[in-house]
Amino acid sequence: MKTQRHAAILKIVRSATVASQEQLRELLKDEGFDVTQATLSRDIRELGLAKVAAPPPGGGSHYAPPETGGQIRPHLEQLLPTMLVSAEGVGPLLVLKTATGAAQALALALDGAGWSEIIGTIAGDDAILVITRSERARRSVQTRLQELAGLPA
């Protein structure tokens, strides 16, 4: 739900001049997302939206996405319990089995988490290959992922 809401916020600020949080909140409501001011403030911060000055003659300011294009990064802790099916590894390699179609989103969230033990990930449709720095690092990552997902170790 949060990822979809973030996508809706980015769509709105890219297509309309939004001068206030209240205006953004109303536009979001029109898109089917009824959020509190606190949730919207948190979303704005997480997306890196900025208030920028509007050019003359209108002046004023409005929300704009970050220069990077406002990449939506799902949160690993939110995705793991619903997407991770299993985790098995050998040496520095860890294979994560996911629900069908979930591997890309989970790999993106894992990459976004910035865990130093992980060199990189390769995602398919329902599996992710996680390459770690060592067998020890793989065991650590595997245990941490299983705990966050609520899977037996």
C-alpha cells in the first residue's frame, strides 16, 4: 500500500503544481488514498520531495520530486514477511525463493538496505541470487533475513 501511495504522490507532483500538503492530501484522496497529515509528511520526507520556488510571474512554491527522479524503494522489513518463502545458501551464495513476481521488488529493497555483507543481487521472477563477501557473511545475511521474515532458521 505504501509503495502504491508513493507512486501516486510522485505522479501527482510530476503532473500538477502542488503548493501545499493539504492540496496534495486532497489530490491523493481523489486517487483513493485517504492519509493523515503525519503520514503525508513522512511520505514527503521518504520520497525526498522538496518545495521549490515557482518562476515569475506566478511565484510562490510547489513540491517537486528529487533530481534523481524519485525512485521508490520499498522497505525490506515490510516486504520480507509477505514475499520471502525460503533462503538457502552455499559458500558466499544465497538463493532467496519468493512469491511469484516478487523477486524484483524484494531485491530492490535488499539493495536499498545497504548491508555491507552483500556485494550484489540478481533477481528473476521468483528467485534472487544474493552474492555476499564470504560464507560467514552469507550465514549472517541468511539468518537476519529469516528472522525479519519470521521464517524458521
